Amino acid sequence: MPRAWHGSASGFTFIELLATIVLITIVLPVAMQTISLCTRLAGQSRRQIEAACLAKTKLTELTVSQEWENGNQQGDFGTDWPGYEWVATLATWTEDAAVSQLEVTVSWRSLGRQRGITLSTLVYAQEQ
């Protein structure tokens, strides 16, 4: 006499598969949008850090070489750092013009907008 099969069937039902597909359809676009946003923000953060380092380097270079005494200047960072430009401005800090404020602004384009970061320091004009 043949044995009757009494075990439950293994696997997923059609309803379970359908529910899983609907859940993935809802969750996947949100997850992809979140990943895209995180990637874009990481790129912007990287550019800001690079710009701050470039501004610090240019500010130090102008201060140490005393090129700041030539007044307002501008330029770019060449092929090493394409897309970044800098502007150095000099403003009188005290009435007798002995102390000036030197500002270096590094700018770049990101997501269709002009962005920038400014660092400044005080410099003292030495008598020659």
C-alpha cells in the first residue's frame, strides 16, 4: 500500500512572491535616491576640503613671499587643480595702514553654481 504524503510543501506561495516584489518596488527607488544623494554630498565635501587646502597654501605662499604687498591678485592652480581659481584681496586694517587684512578666496563650479571658500589673515607691512 502506498504511503500518503503528509508533509507541508516547501517554497514560497505566489502571494508571498508578489508581496516581496511590491516591497522591493517601493523600497528600491528610495534606497537608490539616498545613495545618489550621499555620493553627491561626498563629492561636494571633497571639493570644499580641496578648496580649503588650496586657499591655505596660497595664503601661506603670498604671506611668506611677501607677494601680498603687490595688492589684489588672481589666478588659477594650473593643470594640477583644474576648475579652481583664486583671488587675493588686500584691505587696510588700521588707520595708519601698517596692518592689512589679506583674504584669499578659492572658487569652483559645482552642480551649476559658483561656490567658494575664503581664508584671511592679518599682515604687517615692514619698512624697507
